[in-house]
Amino acid sequence: MSTNDKVKKASKITTISSAIVLAAFIACAGFTAFSVNNITAVVEDNIIANKNGVPTAWSNLEQLDSLESETSAIVSNGYVEYTTSLKNSDPHQILTLTHISSFISEANNVGFVPLTEESLEYTYDPSVADSWIPVSISSPDSDGTGFKLDSTIYLGGANSSTDTVYFRYNVSPSEEGSVSDKISFVTETDLGDANITTNTSSVEYNKATFLTNSENAAAAENNTEPATESDSSYAKPLGAFSNTPSSSVISASTFGAINIPKDTFNTSVIIIASALGVITVVMIIYIIIRKKKSHAKTKKSA
């Protein structure tokens, strides 16, 4: 084969290689964009709070006028004790409670509280110390399976012994300062209609002053005004309380976690790595062919 033929052959191979490199680059860019979009979609699906601190799946639910909710927050033993109630004021309406969520906002940290049966308890009478019952509840999620009670809780008509249900849980904020908690309840009527009830509480969290609430706790037991009601680290209690909640303390570091399924993440990484591998191999071949072409031209010139 003459030198001229070799040059032509090398030029043809170079053209083909260039086309392959371009195709590989486009494919790599496409695969990468697909993988990034896929991961982004998964992350967005797991962003479960709308801008109001209510689970997205509940954003279209309407309020029920006969339901009202209140929350007290007391800083004690270095954490915040939350007790919240849901009351039915309709004597002719029986309801079932199906979901509960708690969305905490701090200065530099926000997210849903991962409530579990180790941290969440309920009762119809908070004045009875041993009446609190653990609540089994699913973890936060973006659809109807999130925040769901394993067993629904009965809410009787107004003026009955079960017209008000109380819940309690403890949270350890990550820093001192103002801590806001938005609690949401989903209930169903006997016709299966779902409704939402929310309330928001705010407390000033200060580790150094939590012991000052001992007088307030005593006042709460007697259902009287707290000794330091003006203290921003204390919120007026919901009537009579039992002893300090026995449930575990939830750390703020567990708020708002987004879980990306391993299968989705691994598949995306494999696709990107494969695309980069292909384009790298093609680029190496292209460089070798270019060098051969350059060498052939040099020989021809000589």
C-alpha cells in the first residue's frame, strides 16, 4: 500500500473516529442528563412538605369546623415537651384519626419529626399518669402511606369522654433560639371524607434556663396560672398533666431526611460511569489514530 493510500485510509478512519467520538459524547451527555433528572425526580418525590409545613399529600384537604387543636410546649430537662390535643365539638359526628405530622422549624434546621411508637403516646385523660398508650405510626413519606397510624384512633362526639384526644412527644432542638412546631391531623368521617386540622406553637429554647420551669410544672398540675407565664420558654399547658413524658427524646438531627432508593442511585451511577467509559475509550482510539495520521503525513512529506 502506497503512502498516499495510507494517508487516505488514516483520514477515513479519523473521520469515522471523529463521528464516533461525537456520537459517544452526545450519548454520554444524554445518559448523564437522564440520570441527573431521574435522581432529581426521586429527590422531589421525597420532598414531602409544602411551604406551610403540611405534608404535600394533604394540601388539598379541607378544615372541619367542628375540630380544634391546641399545643403546649415546655422546655424541661434540656428538651421540649410537646403535648397537643384534638377536640371534636360536634355531638352528632364521630371521627377517626388516621394520620399525624409534626413539622419543626429552627433558625438553621427544618423538617418533619420522625415519630415512632417509642416517642409518641396518646390518652383521653392526661391527668392519669398510666393512661398514656404508645402510638405506632409510619415514617414520613410523600404519599398517603406517610405519617399513617397503624391503628386509627376513635374520636367521639362532643361532651363524651372521648371527644378530646391528647398526644405527647419530646424533641431536642439542635440550637438555642425560637422553635416552631406545626402539627397536622387527618381525620375521616363515618362517610369516609378526609379532613385536616392544624395548629402551630412556638417556644424559646434555652438549655441554661430549663430548670426554671419547675414552678410552671407544679402550677400545671394544679391547673393554675404558671409562675412565670411571661417567660417565652413556656407555653400554657392543656389542663392537667401527668408526670414527665416517658417517651424517648427525638434529636433534631433526624429531621427532614430524604431517602434516595439505592437501586435508583446505583443504576444512575452505572449509566454515567458506562457513558464516560465509552467516551474515554473512543477518545484514546481517536488520539492514536490522529498520531498515526500525522506520522503518515510526515513520511509523505519526506
